Amino acid sequence: MIFSDRVLRANEKASYKLRELYTKHGYSQYSVSKFEEYDLYAKNKSFLVSENLLTFTDTNGKLMALKPDVTLSIIKNVVADVKNSYKLFYDEHVYRTTNSGDGFREIMQTGLESIGNIDVFAQSEVLMLAMKSLEEISEDYLLDISHMKFLEGFLENLGVEYEEMSDFFSLIGSKNVSGIRALCQKKAIDSAFCEELCTVCAMYLPIEDALTSIAHLVRGEKMQKAYNELSLILAAMKEYGLTKRLYVDFSIVNDMNYYDGVIFKGFINGISDSILSGGRYDRLMERFGKKTEARGFAVYLDKLERFGYDRAEYDVDYMLIYDNDVSAGDIINAAKQLGKDGASVRTLTAIDASVRYRRLVNLRKEGLVTLETND
């Protein structure tokens, strides 16, 4: 069956395009249940976009939750160790509260997970697919990346204990330079080193320029390893021809209990929030007792509802209104004639003012008469 993509909403169009993209690169579709035991999410609430859960009691007495996230379900269910690797994508509905607080919503979400031994190619492939995912939605996009290990190494060099790093990450995430300076002063951190941290926090540059800018700040094994990984990613993304829209933004931070490497967010012009986020989450795998590496991302298709192309210029091509003395056969034949090239036709006895039409046509005893044209 051939049909026009005009019948699809923006998020539905994106969903089909992304499924085709991931399949083309050898990722297999993975389906999960609509719900999991409540404990799975309760124990990992800080990993979730929204901590509010829609729960119910199953017939066996267990407390269940409609899934607010797909990654946790995949990690829970795959047999992940050094001998097994997976390249998976999903196209599912999740259940979350919105930022506006207007109750729970069923949200379309598409994403992928690469689980197993993650080398430079595998890492770069995930980033490439994240950028290609954005490109499928809009050519005017950016992918911003950061590196948790680089920031951890930086803070270690300042003498910050691991348990204290979350305070700094919170300030870095909001680019709160004055707050960083105050915290440095409180912890008696050298002001020159503190200013370097503020510079890194405020930086936003294309990846090649960013690596040049921070090269002199690299100190210690952890920072050097992170810097080297970013450099190898740059080289790989050059091969893909995708460096132009890849930026470094160290204010992108995530929970240290889950993420421990490259993390990223994707944006398209016309939507203020990120519509894609992901990264390396080996620490999340460890929490599930799975000794392997993992990277992935999710595309938040619900945010495309606000995107410009979601609403077509017209609801129908033809609004066909017919006179009372016209036979049903004539109405059927007129609708067939108007719609023979794939045009949409809404047939009514009178004009519906709520419908935007390209042309208004009246069927009379003597035939079709065009009353109004809007194209």
C-alpha cells in the first residue's frame, strides 16, 4: 500500500526515518514490556528524566510501573558480559509527567544502545548516528558533547574529593561561574586553577577549536586519557564529515553514579530544549552487575509536536459541499475525480469553518463548481 506522508505527524515521520537509519547501520529492533516492577525505577530515579512514576498493583500483588524509560529495561534484560555485545534500537512509548506539570503523558521515544566492548569506532558510530538522527529531523542542528572523566580529572587535580564533586558538577551544569569561584574559595583552591575551571565551564567551541583551547590544561592520567579519546573522536568524525556541527560544551554534566565518559545533547533550530541526549553509562551497567561497557542515546519525539513542520498548511486539498438534490452516485464520482491523484477530499453538506482547505468545491446538478482557491 502506498500512502502520502502527509497523514503522519512530525514525530511519526521522524520515528520511521530513524528506524530506517538504525536498521541500515546494523542495529536490531528491541521491544520491551509496557511496564516493569516498581523497584527497577525506584532504585534508579536519578537516572530518569522524570522521577514521577505511574504505578499500579498487579494481580499477584506486586507494585508495577508503566515504563518512564527504555534503557533501564534493556540493561535489566540483556545478558551483557565481555562475551556478548549488542547493537539495539527501540521505538517505544514511555509514560512521564511533562515539564509544565499537566499530568502524565504517553510519549513516543526512539533511541539506540551499543552494549559490549566499546572501542573508538563504536563510540564514534554512536555519535555519528546521533548526528544523523538530528539531521533526519532538521538540517539545522548541533550536537554538543562533554566528557565526565575530563571534568573528574580536572577536579581531582584541584584536590576535590570524589564525594564532593557533585557540588561542582551542579554549578558547572548551570555555568554558574560566580558559584564556582565561591566554592573554590570555600575549599581553599588556588584562584588561578579555579579560573581555569571557570574558563572550561564557560567554553562553547567546535570540537577542533575546543581541543586546541584546552590542550595546555591537561594534567594527570585521567585528563590525558579523556583528551586523547576526544581527539580520536575528532579524527573519526572528520572521516564521517560531521565535525562542522559538533561542539564541545563541558557544562553538559550527568549523574556520576551512572555516566563516566563522553556525554552529549542534540538540538535543532526551532526548539529550545534538547531533543536528544545520551552518553557512556558503564557505571549504570555496574549497578546491574553487568561487566561490560555501554553507550546510547534517546530522541524525545514528543518535543517535535512544537516543531514548525508538524502542522500542514491545509487540512484537506478539497472541501466538497453538495446540494440536496444531488444523488449519492454523483457525489461518489465527484469525490473520486477530485481525489484521483492522491488529493484529500472532505465531503459535507455545508462548509466547516474549522477546516483549512486548499480549494472549496460545490457539486450541483449541473456539475462541479470551484467556489474558492487558496493555493
